[in-house]
Amino acid sequence: MNTLSRFNSFQFARHGDKQNSAFFEEYLQKLLEERDRVGLTDLIQEIDALMITVDPDHSIQYIAELSLMTSYHYLVTLESEQHWTHVLRIDLDSPDLLIREVKDPNFRGIFRSLNEIYPVGARKPNSRYMGEIIRVTNMHEVVKLQEDREFRFFTRDEVRKMELPDNVAISKPSPYTHNIVGYMQRQPGELRVYALGTSTIRSDVQAAYDAAKNQQARLRIDDLILPVDHLATRVYSQNREVAILEYLSWSSYYFWGAYNIWDQNSSTNVTKSVHGLAETKSPAKVFTANNTPYFVNHLGKLASPTETFVRNYGPRLHHVALSVKDGMRDGMENIEFVVDAIAAQGKGFLLDVIGSKEEGLKQIFSNASEHSSLIIEYVQRYDGFDGFFTRDNVAKLTAAAGVEEGVLEAQAKLSQGSGSE
């Protein structure tokens, strides 16, 4: 066991106004000090890949959508008995996307079961964000240290049966976020290789990708959209603190801080890499939760968009945020140029671009993807602005997402009855 750490996970300034419990502050200190001391902070590095599963016959359309709206490129398809896993990549300085399509609509597995107990989530039973694969320098040592801390992993046989990469150690789903964490051993500069199935380049996927990228180039937005900036997960109010502490224990991230968004009755909580990596290399992880549980909100007529989302879909990733290059094109801010171009292709957005140069950044949410249920957020920061968000922006984005999710809730009730949670 490594007892000499090069890292101090408490060297960073705390931001925000959210008051945490005494339990959170005590165990944040204890868990991160232990993580540094035993060497996990040093062994666990950046996020190498994001894993997403979609329903049968949705992966090609989703890859086309991502190819237009992001800077990702189709690399290869890994075929296994029950799944197609498409690898999308920008470069080795930003995470891959693994888009996993279930072949048989009747296929059942643990990840489908996480959807089926929620009224809207059940409508796309295989569609969900699964979690991250994180690069480690010694997988055996990391797994042993984590198991000593009572963290649980699927066995190698279970990983093979689930048709996940055989060279990745996969955690059991979190009871708080329903996400998994994978560890993949890779040294800096080594290629990312996923040990799974038969490797092919599918002509139908390639054709959809090529058409979308050609359209992106014609629209002149291909050089404006940058890699992932942050990943935002929504959880139940009572699970906010434990979800954050759990993820900090799995990763080498630190608690950047949290802000109350009072008019939306929620808080936004941010974690970032201890290693000082750019968010485009290892995206920030954001946790959003209601300040109060759903069953008391009617007493004070409190807003509840975050808790409504979790009750409809289950705890899960809500959106993936992408950076937009700072600057202007054709007399428009780059973010507005990008959004106008994409909207002209029929992709909807939940609101107009919000924020300003004076505030330091502009942001916008897309409609949720019909293939993954994930929202894409675009963020343009001005003149090297290093803030994460503005409180007014977050409130407007949360409210806009809540309107769409409220509509989906009503539709689900009409089609399924009140449903179970």
C-alpha cells in the first residue's frame, strides 16, 4: 500500500453558499484525507470514457445527432452477442463516448431494471447513461484498496455476461445515482482499447456519421464546438451529500463547492479533478438536488423541477455540457451561431441563449434526445472566465428543463396511469 501521497485534496478554495451538514463536512475531510494517504488520489486519474445505452435501432440516429451537435467522430463498432458498442472519439485528451445498443427489445438486464420502476424512464427501458470509465495507473491496486473500503465490483464473469469491456473493472450501480464507475489501466500516451467483441467499421454507421459531419462543416460549426465541459447528475434531495461523498471516494475529484438556487428550490454542487486537468480532459461532475423532498413541497408551494425529474426518470445523468470556442462569427457570438445553425436543422432548444459577456459566460439547453433522454448544454466562456456558472443562468436552465419534464410526466400519466416509482 502506498502511504506517501503527492496530493492534498484540500488545497482548493471552496465556493458557494450552500450549507452542508456536519456529517458531510466531517466525512469529506476523513474520506479525502484517507484517499490521499493510501495513494488512491495518485492512482486514479482522468475520465477516459462515458458509457451510454440506447434501445434497439436507435444508435445510428443517435450517432448522427451527436456527430452534428458535438465534436465526436465515429471510430469503430464492437459487436458482441446482445449488443453493438460504438466507440466515438475526439482525441486522447478528452473522454471517448461508448454508445451501446441493445439488439433485442426483449433483452433484460440490471440496467434495464433501473429504468422500469420510473414512469417516464420505463418508456425507453434500455435508454440511460451508465457511468464513466476512469483511467488508473494500477488497476489491481486500485480495486484492492477500494474493496478494502467496502466498495463492490462486478466479478469478471459478470462483466463478460453483461458484455462490458473485459479489461475494465466495473462497480456495482450506485444506490444514490444508479451510475456505475469503471477503472481501466492505461499509462499516459497509451491508446485506449476496449476488450469487447469483434471490431468492425459498420458501413451504415459510417454513412450516417459522414452525412452529419459534412452538414456540420457546411454549417461552419465544426471548429466551434469543443469537448465535454461537465456532466450533471440529478439525485433525490436526501441523497445529495452521500452521492457527492461516494463519487469523491470512487474518483480523484475534490469538492469545488455548491450554490443554492432558491427560486428553483435546489442546489448545484460541483466536483473537479484534483490533478488540475482541464474540464475538456476530465469533465467536472455536477450533482443537482432539491432542497426539500417532493412530499413537503405542496405545503409552501415550492418549485420542484429537480425532484420531479428524478421521480420520473430515476436518479441519473441529466445533461452533458460542451464548451463553445470563445469569439464571434458573422457578427454573432459563437454560441448563438452554433445554436442557430443546429436549430435550423430541426433540433429544438428549451430556451434562448442566456447570460452575457459581462457575466462571463452564456449557456443554453437543447431538448432531451429522443434516443438517450440526455440534454446537451452549450457553454461559451469569455476572456478566460474561470467561473463555473452564474446563479441566474442555472435558475433559468433548471426552470426550462422542469417545464419539459413536467409535460413528460403528464404524458406518462395519460398513457400509463399514475404508475409506480
